Amino acid sequence: MTINSNYDTTKKGAHANESFRFAQLSDPHLSHLKNASALDLFNKRFLGYLSWLKKRRNTHQREIAEIAIAQLKQQHIDHYVVTGDLTHIGLEDEFKQVASWLEQISTPDNLTVIPGNHDLYVNARWEHSFHHWQPYMLGDDMPQPDEALEQDALSTLNNMYPHVRIRGPVAFISLSSVFAAPWFKATGKISSAQINKLKTLLKRPELTNLCKVLLIHHPVSKNHVKARKELINQEELIEALIDTPVELILHGHAHSRFHDRLQIDEERSIPVVGAASCSSISQAQPYRAQYLIFEIRQEDKQWHLSYQDFAYDRQQGLFINSKRTAL
Ligand SMILES: [Fe+2]
Ligand SMILES: [Fe+2]
């Protein structure tokens, strides 16, 4: 199957003067670990389990993430992206718990999910992990396989990313930054094979006139998170973007809202937006639960990008919008 070369101009959001609207949700950490067995925890997952028991099970509330979805349903969204960390320690039971939340959001065609480090806490079999979200994770040129892939999750992720999903005027380009990081670390790394494929993908002629939005779980800006949580090979990503930059980079992982520019050379930079967790109970800035709505339109062959931040107010039980920010 080939990638669509032109977006469908009859589709909502695809007309020159009409905005395409998409929502970003990140780090829901929706699942609970009540069903975890001692055998499940006989590895690095034990640390994650303790963290859930002590803190995370109170910090992340599924109810808040469900309020976000209910509000988004009223807001005419053309596409949804979830930028990783949907689970705590990547157990199969967690993947199944999260699948029902994904179904609430939208169909796989309208919802793009990328992996976070918590979803690959230790390497697992694909059929016992990401297989449960597979339709949301495939690129446009990847047909849904008839049978479950009997491979380990890390190799499968490194094979299937980067990929592209073209929706309206936007090319969503997804990367996987997850690997089975050592104990006490939540670092990210993009494999060399992915970096090489990204350089080729960005040059595809069918993407030339589209607005390219790169999705990655780990922050791409230096010093945004502590060393034990950072993207190890950020420089390689910058180098891959020098010839063909993208219009926007979105990430999660830090659990705090973030807006910056990534300098790719002396003259050019790319806007970077990081979303906070969409399920956090925290009312402290910048850690409040959040979702973002981006608007993209083209005028005089120029892309105009902006976003609006919706932050959770515990007293009102609602996500409240900020004013629109241009990118
Ligand atoms: Fe997270
Ligand atoms: Fe993360």
C-alpha cells in the first residue's frame, strides 16, 4: 500500500482557508496494578510497582482523563494524538485496561498513539503488549497484519517507526524513543535505523506540501528533564532534521507543559511543545492535567500554527482554556 500523495480536499479541515484541528493528550498513566502478580514484578518492574503504590496511583486519575475526552468530543477535533506513557509498567493487563479508553476517544484512523518508556518498562512480547493498541500505531503504508506478530516489542517498534500518517494537510511523523532503559533510568534513545529511515522519509515528494508534525515521547530540548530521563541522542535527531526540517515537534514524558524552539542551525529553529499528563491530580503549575488543541491553516503558501491549552481545574471538575498561542 502506498502513502496518499495528496490530502482529500473534500475532507473537513482540508480547505485552504479552513483550519485543521488536532488534539494532543500525553502521559495518561491510566492503568492500575491491582492484578500484578509476584512473577510480573520479578525484574525492573518492581521499582515501577513501588512508585505506583507510593505515589502514582494517587497522582493519575482515570476519571480526569475521561473528563478530557468528554470535553474534546464537543470541540470538533479532526485528529487525536497520544504521545506515550499510557501505562505504568507495561503489563499486558494494563494494555487491555487502556484499550477501552482509546476506544472512547476515536477510531484507529482518527487516533495516533506512540509508545512511552513506561509502556516498555522491560522488553516484552509484542502479542502481550502493544498488540492491543496496534491499529492506533500503524503508519498509512502498514496494513493491519492478519495474525499477531510473534516478536519482541522493542524490535517491532524499531522496525515499524518512523512512519507517517497523512490526515488533512498534516503529515504526522511518529518516532519511537523507547528502549529497555537500565534500572533507575527513564532515558530515551532513537535507534540508528530509525534515524536513517527518518532522513529518507522526510524527503518523500508526497510530503513536500504538507505540514510535517513530528511526534516523539521524550523531550528533544536539552536540559528540559534530568539526565536520567533525557533523550540520549538528541544531536542525531537534529542532524536528521537539518536537510528537511519539520514544522512542529510534539512530546510528552516531562509531565509539565513546555513551549520552546529547537535550534537546528544558526538561523533555523522548530517550535517544540510538550504536553503535561492528561490525568494528573496536581493543581500546581505547570503540572496540572492538560490537553492541547492545535490549529493549522495555510495562507499564501505559509503554514500558520497555533495551539490552545486546556488545564484541569479541580474545583470546577473541568478543563479550562487559556488564550491561543501562535507558534
Ligand atoms: Fe509519563
Ligand atoms: Fe515517559
